[in-house]
Amino acid sequence: MILSVEELHKIAPSIQVPKDKKVPIEIVLEAGGRINSNVEVSDAFVFCASLKFDSQLFKQFGYDAYYKILSPQRFAEIVYEKLNEKIEILCYKTGVVRYSDKIVTIDNKSKTQALKDNLHDVWDMCFTKRRKFSYQKEFRMVFVPQFSNSIVRQTIQSLELLKCCSF
């Protein structure tokens, strides 16, 4: 979905864009990734954000723009709805990342057995990170599809997402 500057300003008047530009409105969810240094995620979509603006995070992750999510729950609901139109989403959860030095290391070989043995809650695994990353003040949205083979790059285009944000 591409908007003209005029169309964009009707929805989000504070966005600064050169008059001659067209603006793509989309979120791209890449396939695979890392939840933390111990757990590789090949069977979920993870949206990560910081709870605070930090110029060091900008540099660390190579970003050149930001937006503030005013309504995180509604934002997650819209992402869920739009993803669910493309692939069947089994469940999702949002939350603040907990930082701890007591992290159980679970690799792909031991993950299934650990979950069967109830040694580690699957959601806890998705929302825990080593204490050394606590400066990131991270908030996550984790979307789990019904079938793990549906994890391919997804692009979500939605004007409703803009209404949940300020720029």
C-alpha cells in the first residue's frame, strides 16, 4: 500500500515527509530469527520494540526512523488479524521482556524434551533475555502459526496500524 503525502497527513499529521515522496505503509515480518542468544525461533513471528527512545539502539540496529505505539494491544490485534488472513495463526502473546542471568539454555535438539518435561514454559522462553541486554527495555509480540512450515516472509499493509502510532 503506497500513500501520497497528503493521504498520509490525513491519518498522521505529524509525520515529516518531503512533498514529492510516496510512503509505503507496511510491516515486514521476516522468517526465522533469534529471540535471545539461547533460543533460535524458526516457528514464530516475533515483533520487537523498545519501551523507550534510545539513540544508541538506533545506531546498534541500524535504524533511521521510529514511531511510538500508543496502543500496543490494538497494534498486536491488527497484526494478528492481518497475518491470520494470510496464514492460520494459532495464538499470540505480547509482553515486556524479563531480564535474568538465570536462563535455561534450550537448543533445537533439547527444546521438545524440555517442554515435555515442563522444565521451561514456552512463553517464558519467548520473553526472557540475558540481563546484559536490559538497557534495551524490550517489548515483544510473538505470533505462532498453526503450521511451522508457514514461516515465510510476510508483509502486512494496514492503515489501521498507523492509527495506533504517533510519529
